Amino acid sequence: MNLRQLVCFLAVADEGSFTRGAERVGIAQPSLSQQIRGLETELGGLLIERLPRGVALTPAGRAFLPEARATVQAAERAARSARAALGLDAGELGIATVRSIAIGILPESIRNWHEQHPDVTIRLHEYRHRRLLEEDVRRGTGDLAVGPRPVSWAGPILSLGWERFVIVLPSSDPLAGRKTVRLTELSERSWVLFEPGFGLAEIVAAACGRVGFQPRASVRTAQSEAAARLAAAGLGPAMVPDNIVPPGTSATVAGIDPPVTREIVAYTRAQWSPPARAFVELLKAWDWAPPPTRRR
């Protein structure tokens, strides 16, 4: 078994076709078919079922797919690291994160990155929940992760700071103009909430639960920026990170009393690569909230 065989297998699996797979890899279709047959011969069974139109993975192929992908990704990272150390090319920095951070925190840091390192591209991997982020980074996705502190992690972790949450209300709301609001003041309202399985949904539920209620929904969304816009349109209050509220939104954006925050960290699998560490230094310059005060 060799890396070329794995690359060919992934191309066919992802494209659903030997023809398109060959185009993606840049070889003739007979050569690609030969690579797949050699892999199947070594493993002792079919990985790909040839259909009249397209292909389908066999049970063995479906079991083989995630490990093959992780192996190819690991090889690509190894090559990028070696080239960066040898100064052979500019390379690419893979960053895995949750969607709200990709919208709110990362754009400014990525802009600064390109000003300082214009030849090093950024590749974002975005997830709807921290659990999915942690699982994929553990399997080999990305060079570093930016997100909430992982529940269990064996590799290096660096705390970046704390993210603030705010309440978004329409400008016509009776609470408009207030600098802060208490969640209990909104307990009888219908809210703009996030879909179950979206990471911010758990933060909203936990914050409201601490003060004795669970909000009912007027509308649910899986987009953090959309939640702010829906709240501004009068569909109910929304609790979102302050950094994702679109500029120029005609809405009241109020702090929460007591504050609701979450810690954001950067983490990686084994050790920090030089590009990953450089990007972390840029993230530290973000306007982070102060750490929460311990309750007595």
C-alpha cells in the first residue's frame, strides 16, 4: 500500500466517478484504475463497486475511507512542514474552528496574517459544534484549532482570552437604549434561538437556565449572524457573541448582567508548527473580554 494508491482511492470516492477522479489526480483513467486494483488486491477485497452510472463504496470501502483520508492529510501536513522548514515554498496553514469564530474573530487576524505573510495561504475548516471540531482535529484536520477549550485534549493548548455575549433587540424595543439587561427581564419573551446541535444553543440554554428559565423559540437558525439580524428585525431577543453583530445593524446591542462569556483557546495535536505559533500570536492581540469574576 502506498500514498499514491490512497490519493487515487479518495479521488474516486469523493468524485463518485473514475473519470472525474482521474481528472482530479491528473492521470489517465487506466492508470488510476490500476492503482485502485492494486490496493484492492493487497487488502483482499473490493473497496469500490463499479456501477452502470458512477461508483459506490462497498462496506469495506466505507470503513477504509476515514483512515485513508487521515493518512493522506497527515502526509500533506508533513510535506508542508518540511517545505516550510527548508524554505522551499510558501505553504498553507490549516485552521479548524467553529462557525461563529470564523465569522467574528478570525477575519481580522487573517487579514493581518496576509499583510505579514502574503505567500502563506489560509485554509479554514468550519464546524457547527465544538465536539465535531475536536473530533476532526484529533483525526488530523488542520494545523491548529481555535475554539472553546476542549473537554479532553492531550496536545498543547494556549488560552487566548474570553469572548463576550450580548443581547440583540430591535431599536423599537422597550429595553432599547439600555447598556445592560438581565436575562430574567426577557424570560417571558419568544426568542431567536439556535438549532439543536449548534454549539451556541447550549450556551444560551445554560445561561438562561442559571437564572431559572428556558427560552421559548419564535424562530431557530444555524447561523449566528442570522440570529442577530432576525433579532434586529423584531422576531425576539438573541444572545450572540458581540463580535458577530453585523456593522451598521439598526438594533439595540446590550451587555448581559451578570456577564456571559466563554474561554477561547488555540490547540494542536503534537507540537506547534512555526506558522501555527505565529498565527496564535496574532490572535492574542484580539480585543478579548476580561476573565469572569469568580462568584462567591
